Amino acid sequence: MAPTAAGYDVNPGTAPDALLDLPWGLAAGLTAAVTVVAVLASLLAQRTVSRADPEEVLRDTR
């Protein structure tokens, strides 16, 4: 018993494609954007830490 009428499928000999098709361009763009943001954040953190005065960092100001 077929789930649909016999003449419904245009090409019954061919299996259907995947229902979800990943947009590879978007996935690559998002990966690149996340990588750039991570690198810039790490560079900013490194710059901030390297410019800090160790005496000020170690002093308990509370």
C-alpha cells in the first residue's frame, strides 16, 4: 500500500534527496567570523595583560 496515489510521484524510480541541505557558504562564513572574533579577543586580552603593571595587579585594593 503506497502512502500516496500512484501517479503522484513524477519519477518513482529515483530516491528523494535529503530534506535538509546545509548552506556551506553560510557555514564557512560563520566559522570564519567566529575565528576572527576569537583571535581578536585573545589579542586584546594579551595586550591588556602585557601592559598591566604587576605591582598594581598583585596589590589588594579591596
